[in-house]
Amino acid sequence: QVQLVESGGGLVQPGGSLRLSCVPSRSIFNAYDMSWYRQAPGKQRDLVATITSGGTTNYVDSVKGRFTISRDNAKKTVYLQMNSLKPEDTAVYYCNAKAIFVKADYWGQGTQVTVSS
């Protein structure tokens, strides 16, 4: 079992920046792909960005060039740096850990990001 704790959400004006953090309860980066998802009110939960166990990153088109996913193995933390935020980025953001060798999938509790003037 893995618990994921997210932090860093909040209210920001359009064009601003936020950095989300996700800390797993144990060291898992060598065996899990880590992702950020988001869910806006009344919409489905969508994938935003992934960093694989090997360090490869992927992004949904709508955030390319604005968001950066990264991880710090020493701090056991995954980050989502969000720049040039837009009102349409408003959502609850969830951290996800998906095992690559076994069938296991874990979610954090979510952190609210609101982009508004």
C-alpha cells in the first residue's frame, strides 16, 4: 500500500504560477510511473503529465510549454510546476502512482487549484 500526500494548491491570478508536490509514503520511483491528473467540476478526471520510472516525461497538449513534471529522488517528491496559468486550468489536481511490475494504482486526496482574477 502507498499513500500519496499532495500539497501546493491555491488561488492564483491568470498568468501566475504554482508548484504542486506529491510525497509517497515510501520510496517507489524505481517501480512506479508518477502522474498528475485533474478534474474540473462536472468533468471527468484527465491526465495532465507523467514521469516514468525511467525519467521520461509526457504532457497533455494543453499544458505543453507551461507545466513541468519532475521528481527529486532524495526528497522522495514529485512536483508539478505550473506557469502561465489560465482559468481553464482550474480543477482539483490528483497525484497518481501506477506500478510497472504489478497491478497497483494509488491516488492522493487531491489539491484544489483555482485560477481567477
